[in-house]
Amino acid sequence: MERILIAPWGLPKGWREVNYIIEGHEESSRSSLKPLVSKLHPNRVILVVVDTAIGEEFEDYEDLCRKVEEYYKKFCEEIQLPLTPEVIVAPGVGDFEKAKFEGEMTDFYHFVSFELAKRLISAEGELDLILDLTHGVNFAPTLLYRSLHELLGVLAYTRKVQFRVYNSEPYLRGISESHREEVKTLRIHLVESREVQPRLSAHLLGEEDGRAHLVKHVRKPAKRGNVEAVRIEEKETKELNAFLSSIVNGLPLALLTFYPGKELEEKLKEACDLWRRSIECLKDEKIVVRRGMRFTADFMRCVRLWVAARSFGLERKEEASLKELEELSERFKSEGMKEALVSRTLTELKNRLGSKERVKEWIPLSELMEGKSGGFSPQNFLAHAGLEYNVTEVRISGGVRLRYPKSQRRKVLEACRQGLFKPQRRAG
């Protein structure tokens, strides 16, 4: 099991030392993080901070992030935190004494999600994720919680994930000197503890024009010819939607057929690099840190699919044995109706095809399923775990093997798409 403690932090310069109590453990510190580490013994600590915390001069955005990271690591050394934290410097917005930060607030959510995904996907075995919200400020706790809710739901398909949330009682200041002296002990409360259930949003990618756009310009570039973009073309977007549908609807053959490769990770990295290159540090009366691009909803959808692909640890296949599909159906064991649908379909195929003689050539599955004739429909495809008889071919040689012939892929892709959430466009 890997235990990871994550905490959003504001500026620690005003934090005072108090006695924290957590589950019988008492420890004096300027942060709740230290007693949490002492009591819960995480393997890793990750701090999520915002670039607006910069308190000194900087040359460019890379220098800003480096100095913010050093500031928080130095503070952790001062409070003698037993573990050296990993620090994620995320984008913020607002007008501050040293600089003004301009951009979309949701960039925090998207950037942090990808950074956390890269770290969480490397965790081996069961995962115990602890979130300490004590020192989080403004939008950071809400967006960080949302990010973890999304990522952990995907990871839960392949491993046991425990999620715990802690929060200390508030340290009140400024009411009166006598009241301030009374604040000697704060309890750190467990406010949420649960085993995460598998979950993946069924929201369609590329709803705008059929292509998944990962970043967009906040404002129109001065030179039209210099517009840069990172997008996934229509063909690949359709296959990503099919992979998504295979998970949320329980379509094991589609999962293998449209399994994404390394290109997805490369696109996400390319989008992050372009987004980062768009950040300018302009000197006026004060420094203005301006982000020229923003992440899109499709960026996060692709992050979730990338986590699923990495977590499942499979690879794309043009065909699969019935045994492989049965093993893959184990992914859906905790999902009630979905697991029942997949199991029923595979059991029926096994019973009907197990006694068939050897079939050397690929033939439509409908030719071997007596009494199962009928026209193709996306609804029937989804109701039969993607193994609809008109678009699936079978070959029996050393076991039953199944595939979608290329001549039927268009129908399969459209049927997969029908199983996803498509928001209604407003008239006008």
C-alpha cells in the first residue's frame, strides 16, 4: 500500500505554533501537516500551492515557480517536517502587492489534475490518499477536492483506494489579546473517510466540432497566422470516445480495440508546454503575469482517459479471445448492473460457441447464433456488452476469438458514442 498526504497551502508566514491533537497524538507545530505526518506515516507528501505566493523579485515565470517552491520547502525545513514534500506550483489569479495574475481560475483545476495524475499513477498496489484542508484558502481546496474525486474514481477500477479528509479547528486571531492567549490546542478532525468506488465521467469529447481541443487562446492573438493549438483530430477523438464508452458501459472488446497509445500522453504534455509558453511577465507599475491560453474541458477528459489507460496496463488489440474478455470483465465486478450485463453476454457466447466445430475463417457472429437474427442498432450493441452479432466476427481455432472487422468500425464507433452523455445545445 502507498499512503500519500496532499495539502493545499496558503502563505505560512502568519502561522503560529499551537498544540495539535489528532487521534490521541499531540504535537506542537506551526502547521497541521507535521502532526499528520507523525501520526499517519505517509510515504509521500505533496503540497499544492499557488504562484501568487511569490514574495520577491523574479526574472520570468520559470524563476517565479522555482522561488515559490524553494520558499515552501524552506518553511518545511524550519518546522522540521520529517518528509521532504513535493511541491506543485499551480496557477492562481488576483491582484497582489508584488504582481497581478491574469488568467482563468479553472486553470488551477486542470493543471493540478495532470500534475497529480502523473504522481498518483506511479503508486503501486492499494492507495491510501489523505487530504488535509486545514491551510487551504480561496478556490484551492474546492478545486483540489474536485480534482482528486475525479482521479481517484478512475484509479479505483484497478486497485483499492481509500480516501480520507482532515481539517483542523480554526485558529482565531484578532478578536482580543485575551482570546488569543486561550488558543492553545486545536483538534484535527477526520471529516471524511471512504473507500472510493470506480467512477468515470461519461461526457463526450469533441462536442464542439468532433475534435478534442486541449487548450485555447484566452484572447485572439495579434497575428492570425501565428495561432498555435493542440487538438486531437476527429478520427482519434472518435476512438477515445469509444474507449471511454467501453469503460462506462462495460464493452470489453471495444476497450481493447480502441485502447489509446502513447500519443495521448504526448498530446497532454504538448498542451501543457504550449499553455506554459503562453505565460508572459509584463513590467508596468507592477509586474503582470498573464496567461495567454486556457485549458479546456476536453483536457481534463483526456487526463482521465490517460489515467485509465495507464492504470489498466493493457494494449490495443485487433482481436481477443473469449477468455481475455472474461478476465477483462473483472474490472466491472463492483458495478452491479454493468457487471451482470457483461457476464450474461459472455456466458451466453461461451455456452453457444463452446460446442461449435472449428471455424478457420472469420465469419459474422450472427451466422453461429441461431435464432438471434435481426438488424443492427446502437441500443442492442450497448445492451449486449458491445458483442452485437451483426458487427462482431468470430473465429474458432484453439478457442473462441472475436473482433470488429474494419468494415463495421464506423457502426461500432457510433454505437459507442450513443452510450455517452451529450449535453443539449440551447437554441439561438
